[in-house]
Amino acid sequence: MSILTVTLNPAIDISYPLEAFHLNTVNRVAQVGKTAGGKGLNVSRVLKDLGADVLATGFADDILGAEIVENLKSEGIDSRFTKISGKTRNCIAILHEGQQTEILEKGPRILREEAEGFIDNFKAMLAKVEAIAISGSLPDGLQETFYSDLIAIANKQEKTVVLDCSGSALEAVLKNPHNPSVIKPNLEELTDLLGKEVTLENIKESLQDRLFDGIEWIVVSLGKEGAFAKVSDEFYRVKIPKIDVVNPVGSGDATVAGLVYGISQNETVENTLKGANVCGMLNAQEAKTGHINRTNYQALFDQLKVEKI
């Protein structure tokens, strides 16, 4: 059985590494990186690195979208995208002086018949998968409840759903009766959702808000401080060692890959949380987004601490 990754607004990710970034003048780039991008496709690559069987889906056009399909194929990742008449987007990251400046195109507008076609494809793919990771933003043209519709279909077939989105798309899911198995907000997103500042001091109370009723796993990213999680009625603090960061882009997506992989493998809560955070750290140690080097996996795994609070 496979893990299905959903990226409704994929992109060609273009990275421009510069020693220094100068405004209002020419910046010449010696090396340009281009990869199939979008949060769910980063999840796909890390799952592949973990040894999982992956199927990627989303919306794609016949030009850049076709390039995405070929890029995934070259990495051994199967895909089944719904064709669209709009244009798949580019996303540019300028890496300079230890910082990152991003220029993100908005992406295409999805037509109603294209959305309906995707739903049909999604239903057909569910028979072949045991878990689903849904990541990223909703493209224009889709209702805010589109993720909730996908979750309802998956829940009917008793499939695990890990959801990584934010803003109005996440809020719409939380106000809908169809719950994902896992969500992965950060403190800022929790603050926006609850309308009050969420900190480590009040996070335990905050995660018991009725807004999150019915969601089994809530995993809160704390960056270099690790993570905090609520699983069923238990609370966990994940502490991670300090590492040398090469490129942090996609580390949250790598964490999602670790979560959906661990849950699909019936790992313990502690091992799933450890594995997910290790994936995020390993991604940050790689220059290429959405990749991990499993050689260092066990050594980092052994350094992590998961404490029940």
C-alpha cells in the first residue's frame, strides 16, 4: 500500500544562491536549482527517502506541470495529477547572507469541472493507499471547504489524513465536522486560530480548546526548540539537539512525512514524534529541499528526548 500526497498548488521551485543580495541592480547567479516544488511534493521526496511507496497528486498544466511530473518520475515517485487550463506557478527563493527571500507566484485558478475531476481521481486513488498527507495552500477557484470535502471522503474509507495548511483553509477544516487525523500548526498559527497569544506556558490549555475536538494528533512546531504534541488526551514535549543548518526550507514538510510514515507503520507515539522531528532536522542539513540522508538518521534519533507532560 502507498501513501498519497496531495499538493493542489504545486510549483517549479527555483533557488538562487548569492553571497550577497543587492537591491536595484543586477545579481548574477552561478548555480541555479530547479525542482518540483510545493509542500506536498517535499513530503513525497522525504517519504521516498524513508523507503515508502508514494503516489503524488494535485493540479498541473501541460508545461511546467509536465516538468513536475517528469521531475518526480526521475526520482522514482509515481504521480497522477489532474490537468488544468491555467498555468502552474514558479516559486523563487533567493538565498543570501544566511537569509532567504522568497518570491511566490499566486498560481492558477481552478475551474469547477477541474475540481470535480480531481475529486473523481482522488476517490479512485484512495483504494490504493493507506494514508494521505495534504499540504499547502488552496489555489484560486476552490471553495475554502475543499480540504474538508477530501477529508470526508478519506474518513469514509477509514484512511489516516495528515493535514498541513494554515489560515482560512485550516480554520474551515476545524469548523467542519470531518476531522483529519493530524494537524501540524506552529505557535503563530495557533495564535491566529484562537485569537490569543499561544506560548509554551499556555500551550497545553490552548490545545484543549473545543476548536480541536475530534483531532487525535496536534503536533506544534517550535523550530529549534523541537515540538509539543497532544495525542488523544496525552501531552508530549519533544526536545532536539542543536544542529548545523544548511537549508531549513522544507523542514516542516519533512516533519509531516515523518508523521504520516510513522503512523502508517504503526509506530509508538514517542517513536513517531522522534522520527518526524529527525526528518525535519535531516532536511535542514541538506542543500536540496525535501531530502534527507538516512545515514545520520539513527544517530540523531538517539539524541532526541520525548517527555510526557
